[in-house]
Amino acid sequence: MDRHFTTLLNELLGLFPCVALIGARQSGKTTTLQQLPGDWQVYDLEKISDYQLIARDPELFFRLNPERIALDEAQLLPPIFSALRVAIDAHRDQPGRFIITGSSSPELLSAISESLAGRVALIEVAPFSVAEAHAQPLSSLYSLIQSQTLRQNFLVLTTGKIHLQQQHSYWLQGGYPEPWLKTNARFHKLWMQNYVKTYLERDITRLFPNLSRDKYGLFLHMLAQLSGTLINYSDVARALGVSSPTVRDYFKIAHGTFIWRHIPPYEKNAQKRIIKHPKGYLRDSGLLHYFLHLHDLKDLLTHPMMGHSWEVMVIENLIRGLNALGVAFDYYHYRTSGGAKLDLILEGEFGVLPVEIKYTQNFSKRGLQNMNQFIEHYGCAYGLVISHHERVMLLDEKIIHIPFGCL
């Protein structure tokens, strides 16, 4: 199944000596390496023979293999990064020589920042977006946002070929590739069960050997109830029976291992009192629904977390679409003590873009008022409302409605 970041990968290989693919386990990094052209040699550091071959003398390995080398799960062998820096600097002007992958951001990003800064480009490999899951091309929405021309050209957007039922199927199941290939409900449930167990017993135990696995496992289940809400660290600490600093560490670990996405508040040039609690969510809606024991659409649509689940699934798809183009941006949420709120603020080379997300097709006057005030205060070119309404249209002079199908 085609991945939208493939074009970006090829572009970066033409510019940088090394490209790093980072992301959650089972999101498609190894499969991407297996699809490289035949002159690439792929080494899996979870395979004992490959590990021993390179670990014996990393610098000699790179002298014998100076280009077209891909290393899967590179963070398992920390000495490899300094050796890789030496190999890159020996022929600094030659791009496209190495690809590394990693499932654990804390180790990999630290090694990259210390040894490979300026020599490597990063791509985050997430589970499937809704378009990838249904074999659709990357929407033109993201390139229009990037080029700052969406306001003038929004009418060219189409809702694609993903029907409403397919959108809901993706929402319920999430985007991890393997369950999509099997298309079996029983397999999906068992796969999620083993995924969580493997995450706890392999990644967390190896990366953080002194961490209480029982407490962190309970914390993972709590994340399902916290997904899409404001986070109060003290409340979570009391519920778990641990200290607030420990809970903050738990959230950093969950974000750093690509299970959770931390969304800070937007506080820049604020005239009103901003609520400074962060938000966050489990990145994959299928994982969220597994923890909530939601196994069919009827249960999901009647669950109290339904609105939060829909909101964060849309946010994650927006982020994945922009990441696939290599767009530089940050993301925030916005809420004031007076009750004004916006689900997502994107800020990047395209400016500041407020986004409001609705499951229903109805648009409240207050919601549009909040967005208009934000647009006026921050000088935004426009804002977006994303819902199930079928039409692309202007809701106000600077507020564009986009159907979820356009993602």
C-alpha cells in the first residue's frame, strides 16, 4: 500500500547524506526499507547476526559499506551514531547514502542531536491516514495550505472517493497497517492486545528499566479517558498514586514513544486570559477504542468520548498530511477563561491557521464568533471548520468549511 511520505523521502535522499524514519512500532518503517531499490542493503539490528556484524566494529563496517545502507531500529546500537557521523563526514557532499529507522524517539533523537546534527533529515512515519488506508492520493488541501493559496482556491477541493461508511470504518479501526491488510475484526482485537503488551514488555522495559511497569500500564489505560481533554497533572498523579513529576515523566515517555501526542496551549500575544493546561491524545483512534472497549460503530457513536475521539482523529490526519509534504509547523490548542476555544492552531511557514472540528453538520454562531475574533486578533488569512457537511463553502468572509472527505 502506497505511503504519502515516499515522495518526500526521495527528495530528502537527494539532499541529505542520511534520512531517519522515526515513528511508532508497526507503523510501516521496516516495510518502507523493504521497498527500497535492489542496490540498497538493509540491516535489521533486532536480528542477532546483523547486530553482531555491525557492533564488532561500526567504523570498519561503514568503511566497507560507504553508501546505500539502511539500518532498521538503529537506536539499539548507540555507538553506531558516532561511527555514522565519521562515515558521513568522509564524503559530506554525497547525498542519499544512509537511511536509519527507530521506534523510540528518546534514544534516537538524542543520538541524532548529539552526533548527526545537520547531517540527517527526519521523517515521522505514522500509521495510515484515512486516505492511505483507502488507497487514495494525498489531498491537494495540504499543498494549498503550504503555498498559502487555499483562501483563493478552496473551491477546487473535492471530497475524494472515500464514502462516509469508509471514513467511519477508518475512525473505528485506526491506521495501523497490519490490521488493514488482514481485514478481520477478531484479528484486529488480538493484534491490538499483543501490540500493547509488546510495547510495555519490550520498548518500555528496555528503555526505562527502573519504571514501574504496572503503574505505567495503568497510566496507558487512563490515557484513553484523557484523550482530547485538558490535562491536569496533579489529578492524574492522585488517581495513580504517584507524584506529579512522575506523571509528567509518564506523559513525556508516552509522547516520545509515539503513543501520545502532547498539544500545548497557544499563548502568543494573548489579550485574554489563556488556560495554560496542555491537551493531548492517543495518536491512533483504533488504539483509543481498544482501551475503551469499543469494537463496533454503534458503541462508538453512543459513547461519551465520541466527540473527543472524532476531534483527535481529524487533528491527527491533518498533521500526518502536512508531515507527508515536509511542511515545517507547530500545533497548539486555544482556550480562554471566558469560554472561547478552538480545537487546533497550526503555525508554520504558511502563517497561523485556526481549525475547529465538528462531527455534526451544524455550525454554532458562537463557534464562528470565537474563530472570527481569533482571526482578527492574530491577523490570520482564514480559518477552517471541518465537519461531515458535504460541501466546501464559505461560512463567513474568512472562515472556510472543509468536509472531512477532503482530507
